[in-house]
Amino acid sequence: MICDSRIRDELGRTLESTHIDGLGERTQGKVRDSYRRPGIRIIIATDRISAFDCVLGTVPFKGQVLNQLAAFWFEKTGALAPNHVVDVPDPNVMVVEECDQLAIEFVVRGYITGITNTSPWTQYQRGIRDYCGHRLPDGLRRDQKLDAPILTPTTKLEKHDRPLSRQAAIAEGLIDAATFEAASAICLKLYDFGARHAARQGLILADTKYELGLRNGAVKVTDEMHTPDSSRYWFADTYRELFDAGRDQRKLDKEYVREWCAGLGFRGDGAPPAMPDEVRVEAAKRYIRAYEIITGREFKAPDEPVAGRIESALKTKGYLAP
Ligand SMILES: Nc1ncnc2c1ncn2[C@@H]1O[C@H](COP(=O)(O)OP(=O)(O)O)[C@@H](O)[C@H]1O
Ligand SMILES: [Mg+2]
């Protein structure tokens, strides 16, 4: 594992945003910058971190971790479900097929948990037993494994995610029934694959979010996959003991930063708190550890500063004029 001082060295030169002339039409998401040209999208994973749908700052190496993890999973699952990947020209960059993104995202949950207003555990505690069209039994406890994984769609194009049932998604005209069925079959298959791989690495994939899109009428997996930003990973060895004691799970995901925010009273409204270097370094270590445990590979921190390296890689691979 990379040493603390290497992470600290990086604090002052993280990738906050990119503006690359000649690469394509730029749009900025919370975490990634996209450059679009006919048929393709060049996605640069920056080091920005978001929680509760707000950008808080940057975390060293986060962009690289996220992009390389997504690339790892897309490669592993390519035979199971078609995805958007065309090329990974740099550790922070993915070239993908431009798709018409579906208006809803799909969360697959194997466990009942969460701390936001709309998360199933919060709702369940308030007495709600119907979550996104799934009937939940009485007597569940926080972080309990569900009898079978459930698929819970949420809206994508609103500021904060809104969970909804299959029926509501179709009734609201967000998706048609055939596309919903195709998407849901893919997501459940991917979750099952991901959860089994995670288990072999000593982890529990508690839940995860998928985005899908259409390309020439076919459903493809887009965006990122099974990353710590889009998933909850828990350590399997301590799951039972912590669950029985009613304590928080040991996590390998961005819950650390979410909880740090929530501890300061920030849950998405008002100005986000500034992240101290200590928190940025700790978050970086967790992201890197996540990469290493999930992939079983050692994380390599390139020597060259990230911004210049990306541009040279794009030139070498012919995406930018030299
Ligand atoms: N293959 C694709 N085609 C079109 N859009 C995509 C594709 N893959 C990902 N995207 C979009 O690219 C953006 C990635 O940036 P991100 O920082 O995640 O944005 P957001 O703030 O919307 O979550 C997202 O809006 C995502 O929906
Ligand atoms: Mg996103």
C-alpha cells in the first residue's frame, strides 16, 4: 500500500477540473468531466468528491481509483452485459460510446441500510413497508440481509434522487415496460456477479447503483460500475458481530466522507463544509484500499502530475492533435 507521505505530496496537485481545448464539447458532472464528439464521449474522472449531491473538494488519486475500478468491472462483466467502454487511454480516462441515458437509475440492494431521507432503512424506521413496490417484512433490523436482492429505481434528472416503483416509473413516462424489464434483468445479473466476486475478496456488496443507456435500440451499461462512489462495500469478517451488536458496519466506500459531513450537520442543504487535509488523506487511503481489495491488484501512483499526463496520453492515443 502506498505510503501516507506520497498521498500528502498529492494534496496540492489533485485534479480539480479539466479544460482541454480541441477534445470535444465539454460538460461537467459532479465528479467527471465529459467531452463529447460524434458518437463518443471522453470521460475524465477528476479527483472531486461529492456527498449528498454536493461537491466537497478533492481527494488525492480518487479519479484514478474510480476510473480503474470501473474499467476493471466493465472488463470482468463484458460477457454478461454489453457496456459502453471503447478505450481506457489513461488511468483517469475512459472513452465510451455516447448513449441516450435512461431517465432513471437502478439501485440493487441486498441489504437494508442508508442514512439519507429516501434510503430504505430511513423509510422503514418510519413504518413504511412498501419500498419502491417491494413489500418488506416486519422486524427487519438495520443492515440486515434481504431475502433476495431488490431493484429500486430512482429518478436521475432531479437534483436529489427520488425512489419510485417500477409501476410509477412507467406511469410517469420515464421508461417503457420492455426497456424496464431488459434493464432490470441486467442489473440483477450484474449485482449477483459483483456480490459473488466481492465475497471472494472478503467484502459484502451491500448495494450499488447502475446507469444504463440506449445505443441503436440496445440497452447498455454506462457510467461507472461497482465503484466506492456508486456502491456500499462492507467487510464480511466483521459483518455478523457488528450486526448482532447493532453497530455500524466497517465500510470500504465513500460512506466515510458522508458520515463526516453528517457529523457536522451537513446532509445536502446549505454550504458544504471544507474538508481538512486529514479527512482528504484518510479518504484517499480508503479509496486506494478499496481498489486493492476489490481488484486484488496493487495501486500504482504514477510519478507524472495527473493533469499533464492525461493530455499527453490523449495525444499519444490520437484523441488530441499533437
Ligand atoms: N455512455 C454514456 N453516454 C452518455 N452519457 C453518459 C455515459 N456514461 C456516463 N454518462 C454521463 O456522464 C456523466 C458522468 O459524470 P458525473 O460526474 O457522474 O455526473 P453526475 O453529476 O450527473 O453524476 C453523468 O451525467 C452520466 O450520466
Ligand atoms: Mg454520477
